[in-house]
Amino acid sequence: MPSGAYDPEATERKWQERWLDENTYDYGDAAVDGDTVFSIDSPPPTVSGSLHWGHVYGFTLQDFVARFERMRGESVFFPFGYDDNGIASERLTEDELDIQHQDYERREFQQLCREVCAEYESEFTEKMQALGISIDWDHTYRTIEPRVQRASQLSFIELYEQGREYRQRAPAIWCPECETAISQVETEDDEQPSHFHDIEFQVTDSEESFVISTTRPELLPACVAVFVHPDDDENQHLVGEEATIPLFGQSVPIIADDRVDMETGSGIVMCCTFGDQNDIEWYQAHDLDLRIAIDESGTLTEVADEYAGLDRDEAREAIVSDLDDAGALLDRRSITHVVNVHERCGTSVEFLVTEQWYIKLLDKTDEYLEAGRQMEWFPEKMFTRYKNWIEGLQWDWSISRQRSSGIPFPVWYCAECDHEVIARKEDLPVDPLSDDPPVDSCPECGHDEFVAEDDVFDTWATSSLTPLINAGWDWDAESEEYAMEHPEIYPFNVRPQGHDIISFWLFHTVVKCYEHTGEVPFDSVMINGMVLDENRVKMSKSLGNIVSPDEVLEEYPVDAARYWAAGSAVGDDLPYNEKGIVAGEKLLRKLWNASKLVDSLTPEERLDQPELKAIDRWLLAEMDDTVRFVTEKLEAREFSKARDHLRSFFWHTFCDDYLEIAKERDDESAAYTLQTAHRRFLKLFAPFLAHITEELWRELYDERSIHNTEWPETLGLDADHEAGETAMAVVGALRKYKSDAQLSLNASIDRVDVYGNVSGFETDIQRVMHVESLSTLDEEPEIESVVTGIDLDYSVVGPEYGSQVPEIEAGLEVGEYEVDGESLRVADIELGSEMFKVNRERRYTGEGEMLEAGDAIVIVQN
């Protein structure tokens, strides 16, 4: 073994290259028994920028699972993908090249997207490999590649044939910035400053008026009704009348409806087509007129008369100004309120009537909820998020997008009757803009001209198929049924992902896979949190608190970052903390140096188990407990508990205590124990510290990768755990005694008496701590409890005794007080037990100095 210090930079680079060259993590195609396969449906990162700490954290947790299960004898399927067919990749291309997709012919812009994404993907692959993630890179996919396009279009066709999809012209959630429909899952709440406007409406053909409070006066031209709650006695007389809309003049009916919020504004509300979900419900329930005042780009239409052509913000200010001039604006007050925005760009959404494709969800929410219950959740609490999302669904899933890049719908429409013509399965993938329909004439009306669908799939409509994509799901024309190339990996053993995309990726994957296979796609779900800054604030460019992984990994080893990643309970957010990475770096040095010592104390060949001495049996029995604990915690995905227990046992019990004893010995029992324990430590650390354990294992023990060796099993040795723990505590107390007395660890001690069970360990204590004479005591030494001080609870004493407090303090200062049971008498005042706390110290009254070692007592005479 090299004699110098550990060189992480050279070592980590070496093994990252060797793992790739040797196909260390290759799944291959030989595994066919599903019982011996462990499959991971790893999340394909959205190609929207560079590697960030969320990627490092999430994929490192996945790697802990992969390495652990691989060492337990499983054939691990751990693929990698890139999600590069959606809005995020388009926006990346637009930003990178300073262009707009509308300025290019579709296929030309798609090619630009592919080129930009390819550069980022190549860089991302290199950085992921530099993290030592044990991915099988031969199973890499991209969500825009032809194979995936085929799977996505097949999914559409099968759901269409099942009656689970429909096309409808209806109100849809719309992003004016991206100029596309989006689904409910792609929106998020954002608290923004705004204004409440109190606007006077006239009752048509009457002198009477009423007030409506709104944050969106620019929707006045789209107003089609006014609503009053049936229990609103004050305004009930208005029901049945008509109202005239200020500035725009249209008359609209005043209707009663119990969806009116009587506590907001004046309690009377206008319905505009469309401002929110309530407007849509009213429009459908009361068969109202349709007035579209805002178009796809957020610009006011001809319905808005003189305001047409203004964007919605400009129109709002112009209309408010004109309302004021007309005397119809009664008040304007600042507020903050929650606005629905597109999560991709932060733009406030609109509700526009457009023709979109949908997947039915609302009729099967109970089934999708039950599917979630069939999966094991790590942590269990995350199921609540899944459940809450399903129970809060209001819309079916809109899967069509009006963008330039993406997977095309395999659909044409009859130019005469609009009949839908679907591509043949054997022709997929197709692009209707460049490919001919599968028929010469319309099956419905016989017309021979067709219109190609130019919409593309929502990216989640494809990424929700990752389990089927990885399993090689396809249409078998010969058998005329769907089949999988790798059925042994499906359902997947685990879906790892962040908690922020439970409603995006997880829910939609359950929906798609459940509909296609009738099965839940995962046995378990592992949900990780987000990486925060050191102040527990979410990292973002706008806040300037982003820490680049590249900068950190230039200074610290990858294994140190892996150690940090194991520092939080799965599901919890993890603050980036340099101290955690430094702690990992210190552990690497400790492991390296301890390994060099073990190497110097043991032979090259592997030893058979001899007759073990008590302390050696004890160390290996304690090691069994650690093996059990770490295994249980890794099975439960409790990485931080596994890591912390393993580190503590290695650092304190093995290095600080046992190694100090073993290096004073020269016998076969100690050598066997050192070798056995060290091999097991390397294996237990291997999922966390992937590089250094590989270096040490191959240097000291085997040419085969440690990551393809067997996970440790317990040895089943019996030992006196209590006596061993007490002996280690005695050694620790004596070490501290020498340090406090500024004595070297090799300095001799004349005599030590121990009151406590150290049976069988006496010689080891003597040898390691250089004790001339050691005896065990049958009776506890003479120890008395001495009062060393009194602490007052001033929150109770102050209000009760006020000006007498100084006298009480003076009495305590000079020791003129008496403690009697639960009362304290001082300065002629008796204080109850709730007013004070007695500080006591155990003092030894015999010869020598007393040390406390856990439950044991040590008397040193030197």
C-alpha cells in the first residue's frame, strides 16, 4: 500500500475511467429472472442548463441504493436519460442563440434545439461520470430520439383506442409568454402585489347602481354576467335584472349562484370569459355568452374596442384611468394576492378557449389513489402530497402544446368533416407535417384532403413513460399485442425523484403505466428534498446564493461531497454546508491512515479464524451489530442514520479504542480481527465513499471491484458486550486523564482500580494504557455527593421576592444556606423546589484520583 497521504484527485479520476473501461456497472442483456434484478427508474434531467447541486444530491442518493443492492447480489438496472423535448429545452435554445422559435420554420428550429441540447448533454454526462455515479451508460436515452418518439406516439394511440383521450375546444390554461396551453400541474402559486378596484356598475334602465371589486379591470370587455349569492339578502333584489358594463356598454344578466364568495369585496362578482376556474364553471353551468378579450400572446382583442392591441398590463392601466375619468372608479387600494403562474417562466396564466388534446383523469382518481397506496413510500409522509394532488385535481390532463420542438401527434384531420385519422402503429414515429396520412380518403366522408396536426406532446406525456421506455415496451405486429424487451425490470423496484415533481412526473407516470399495463409501475418510491443554502433558503440565481458544484469539487474530493449528501433524512431538504464536506474529507484521511496501520499489522494472505480472545470476539460481535444496523437503515433508505452510526463506530470504537489495543499485540487473533473488521468496514463504506474504498480494496485484497463483491453478513459470534463496552470506556477515560495531565499516551500508570465489569479485558486495558497494576473492585469506592452551587430561577424568584433577591444572592455567595429536601433556606427565606436547582458533584474521598467511565468508576494512583 502507498506510504504517502491519500491523493483523492488522482484516485477518483483513475477509478471513474476504470469503471467505464471495465463496464463495472453494465447491466447487460443476460438477466432474465426478475427476482435477481433491481431496477431504478432514474429521473431524466431536463436539458435546461448546467449541473446543479440538486442533481448532485439526487443522483448520489440513487447511487447509494444502486451500490448497496448491487453488493447484495442483484443485477442492477440503473439507466440514464435526458428530457430534451419540451419547453425548457426550447427556452434554453432561444436564450443560448438569442432567437425566438416563432421566427423559424419548425424543422429548422428543432434542429437548432438538438444541437444546443447535444452540447449540454455531453457536458452533463462528463460531470455525472466525474461524480462516480454507477450508471450503466449503455442504457442512455433521450426523450426526443426516434425510439422514444415511437413509444410516446404508441402511448397516444393506445389511450385513444381505449377512449381515454379526447380533443375538445374548451377553456384551457394558457401561458401568454410561452404561447402554449399548459396543464394544471405546470402552474404554481405566486404571491404578487396588485390592486383592488371598486368599480360602479349601473343596473340597466335604472338609476340604481352597485359596486364590484376586482383585481382585473382589463377583463371588463369579457364580462358576460354578474353573480350574487342566494343568501345575500341585501343584494337579492338585483337577481333577474341586467347590469350595464362601464366603458364597454354591454348588458349582462344578474344571476344567483352559491359559488359567490360573500366575504370578498362587495360580495357581488362579475363573470368574465375567462378570469379563473369559477368563471369557467359559471360559463358552463349557466350557458353564458363567450367573449374573448385576451389572445394567445396576452394582447387585448377587438372585443376590447379602443384598447385592442394593448398588452394586458398596459390595458389595465388605461382602463383604470378611463374609469376614473368617467367617475366609475370609486376606490383603488394596494393588496398582495396569490396568482397562478406558469412554473417554467413565472408568467401569470390566462384561461383561453382553444382546441387541445386531453387525457381523462377525473373519472379515475380513486384508482390512481389506490395505485399510490400499493407503492412503498420513502419517506412515508410523501404519500400525503400525492394524495393531496389527486384530491385537488380540477382538470383532465392537457397534453397538447403549441410549440416548435417536441414529439408530434400522429394525427391528421379530414379537411371537410374534421374526422381524426390516426397513424398506423407500424409506421411510427411519424410527423404529420412531413408524412402522408395512412389513408387516401376520409373513412367518414370520403374527402381526399387532410390537415396535419401541428401540435406536439407535453414533455410530461413522454417522460411519464420512462419505465416503459427502459423496459422496451413496443407493439408486436406479429402477435398484435404490446410486449416488453426487458419484462424482468418491470415493475421497477424504485422510482427516485424530488418532492417538487410528485404531481408532475410521479403521478403522470402512474397514470400512463397503469393504463397501458394494468400494473403499478414501481414497488417503491424514494423522494428526496431540495438543496438549500446555508441559511436554509432555496438556491436561485435571482438571490445570488447558488453554489456551483464545479467550484466545490475543484477544492474537495467527490467522496467528501457524497458523504455530505448522506447527511439528511430522505425527503427532507438539505442545506449546503461546507462543514459537512470538510467532515467527509477528514473521514477519508482517517480511513486511509487506519488502513495503512491495519496493513502494517496484518499479513498479505487472508487469515482463517483462530481461537479469538475476548476483546477480538467483542469487536467482531459489535461489528455484527453495525452490519445489521447499516443494512436495516439502507433498506429503509435512512442514509444519514446508516452513515453516522458507521462513522462513529469506525472512528471511535475501532480507531480510537481497538486499534490502539491491537497495535500493542502481535498475535493471530488480533491480526485476523483487524483484517476481518477492515474488509467489512470497506464494504459498509463502499456505497457512500465509492472511490477510496475501491482504491483500498483493490490495493489490499482483490483485483475485483469492491462494488461487485458481496455485502457483509453477520458472523454470529457471541461476546460479553457489556464488559467490552465498559473496557473501552475505561480506556477512553484513562486516555483523557493522560491528555489532561499532559502525559504522553505511552507514559506508565502505577495502579488502576476499576469498579465495573471488564472481565476478560483487564490485560488489554493494561497493555494499551501502560498500567503497571490493574485490579477490579467488588464494592463501589467511597464517593460522596457534594453541593457545588445553587442556580436560581429568576423568572420565579424575581416576581416573588423583588428587593430581597440581592440578600438571597449574598447568602448563596458565602455559602450561608441550607438545602432540606425540596426546599432551600437562605437569608431567612425559604424557597420552594420550583425556584432553584442544586448543582452537585461526586467526589472521591480515598487515595488517588477518580475518573468516571460510563457506568464504571476508575481510581488512578500514579
